[in-house]
Amino acid sequence: MDFFSSIFLSRRFFIAAGINVAVFVLAYFFPLLMSVAQGLLGIIALLLLVDGWMVFQPREGIKGDRSCPEKFSNGDHNPVWLWFKNGYAFPVMLEIIDEIPVQFQKRDFLLTTSLAPEEEKELEYLLRPTERGEYHFGALNVYARGPIGLVKRRYRFSSEQMVPTYPSYIQLRKFQLMAISNRLTDIGVKKVRRLGHTTEFEQIKEYVRGDDYRTVNWKATARTGKLMVNQFADEKSQPVYCLIDKSRNMKMPFEGLTLLDYAINASLVMSHIAMHKHDKAGLITFAEQISTRVPASNRPGHMSRIQEALYNQETRFLEADYARLFSFLQLKVPHRSLMLLFSNFESLTGMRRHLPYLQRIARNHLLVVVFFENTELKELIQSRPTTTEEVYIKITGEHFNFQKKQMVRELDRHGIISILTTPQNLTVNTVNKYLEIKAKGAI
């Protein structure tokens, strides 16, 4: 039974069989070709037997295995590695079909390669998940074809495994590496000049070249006879919270990812940047009720706690309750903090409905409202309509786009900082605003 489930006829066999059938058909009109057709049939049958014996003779002609990262990064291209070894005494051609997780809906997956005798080879392919959760791989199927190429033998390696998909840690590592090498400007993060000094005095030290002459301490200079300057330390351990709206407005997709996933990826990077700047990072997710709260901290292992909390977030299909959010912040976050609110207001009316609660939050905290541009509307506005219907659609798009700009003005009028950004620029724009606020000492 195992033999019959492992043997397959190749395309080369069907081409040869088709030619043989054609010769038999011609032999009906030209009898002299009958002997040629019969001879060709015998040759094909003999080659089929020899090829089958060669391919099935060794017990383990091909060895194979799949290797995946410990976890996938959501929204990024993640590598999957395949390893093969040829145990045959002749070169083989391999057709590889990996049973990848159903979430990718990829039904035409096929890789081909060749292996010399005793050769080992590693192949790599990329998968881009667009939702968090568990991804289950099935078996690894390999079809081996010998030099004759009429018969294929299937090897089925039981490589079933589950890989969890987390918020984009690849994006996080990218920011980490850029920060270490001082190349954050390469990915759009601006260098922000610090304005003035913080009020946290650290020490008086002797002047060295490059110190700001405005910090000279003349009393200490007169007392010691050396030029002395005041040294100030950056204010540290300021709470920075990412507030993520999980209501139905965040379900909208963009390039495969929902707006919620973009907010989650940006929050992961933002939390790391805040801790890198010696601030405390916290997280609150909400919809019609408060879902998750991770108190602000900068202790070792806190990033892992935030990442685990972000992994389990799902969009709710009810409207966000900002009154409940305000009450929760009053009770659980009494100290002034930087609040980065990730939401998506689709209309000016909808935003104004929540504005009283945003104003109340802004009285106690430094609130930054981050919401999204509709990039598809931009393409629609830039198009040239040719029919009355297209003109109407374009005008409607311009109206919604204008309302987004009105929201920014409305928030600014009430003293609330806002960021209107495209989903792909969300992380960079949020980090830039945080650094700008940090430079001004506004927290």
C-alpha cells in the first residue's frame, strides 16, 4: 500500500506515452509503422521498470526537514528553511510541496531543485503573515525523479509544527539596530535638537571642550580657580502609555494588515524607544470596555510582557467607550503621563462625540491622538472622472478627506496634539512626535 501511495508518473512519461499513441494511430493508416509503435512501447515499458527500480531501490533515498523561526513577525517577510540530502548514487530532481498554514491561502506552492549524489542543500522561502495567532504547518512532501525521469517517488516527512505570529519584532529590531549605529535618519526618524535644559541638576564638573558655555557656574569657578560648569541630567522614568482603540473602526485593512495591527506594531516599537530613553512604557487597550492594562515600567523583561499582551489583542465590533477610558485613567493612572492614543475617526461628527472625554484626559495627561489617513481616498481624489457617477464619487472622497484635516484643526483648537498619518508611516511619525515632545521637555 505504501508503494502505491508513493509512486507517481512524471510529465515526461505522459509525453512519451502520447508519442507512442500517435505512432499507433499512424500505424492504422501506414501498417509499416506498427512494428515501430510496438518497439517504442516495449522500450517505454522497459525504461519505466528500470526507472522505478532505481528510484525505489534505496530505503531512504532522500532525507528532508523544515526549520522555522521560533515565532513569526506580523506584517513582515519571515524565512522558512528546507534541508535535503541525496542518498542516491545518481543525481535527482526534486519537486517540493510544503503544506504551509491555511491562513496564507497559497495553493500553488512548488519549489524545484536538483541534487548531486550525496549532496546536501538548504532552500529558503518567505512567508508574510497578516494576522496574529497560531500558524500550523503540515507535512513536507518531496517528489524525487531519477536520470530517466519517467517515475517520481514521493517522500512525506512528518514536519508538523505550530509557529505563533507576534507583533512585528522585525520592525523593532530594525529600529534597535538603527539606533545603535546612529542611523535612525535613514528610516525617517528626525534628529531633534533639545531646547534648553531639564530641571534635574546632576553635578558641577570641570569645563571640557564642547560644553555649553551658558552652563558655567561662576561661583564654583571663583572658588576653585578652574572653569566649572553645571551638568544636567535628562529627566527619567516618565510614564509613556500606548492607548489602543480596538473598536470596529480599527478593523479596516491596508495592504493585508488591519489598522489595529499597524497600531500594535507601532506600540511595540514605541514602547522600546521610550524605555531606551529611560522612560517607563505602559499599555492599555480598550473598546466598549477596558481589555488590557500593563502598568508603565522600565524593569528588565518588561518588553516581553508588553509583547505578550499585544499578541492576544483582537478587534471588537462595538464602538469605543471613551467615557469608560477616562474613568479608568482617573483611577489607575493618577500621575501625569504621555498618552499616545491610536484610533481611527472616520467622520468629524464621530470625533466630536468623543471630544469632551479627550479634553478631560488632556487636562491630566499629555494626550497625542494618532489616527489614519485613508490612502485609497487620495488615489480617488487624484483621478480624473469621466462620468457623472465618477464625479459624484470623487466629490464624496474629497469631502471625507477634508473632514480628516478638520479633525486635526479641531483637536489643535482644544489644545490636543494630533498625528494624521498613513498606515505605513505610522511608526516613524509616532516616534518623531515622541522625540519632539521629549526634546521640548513637555512631558
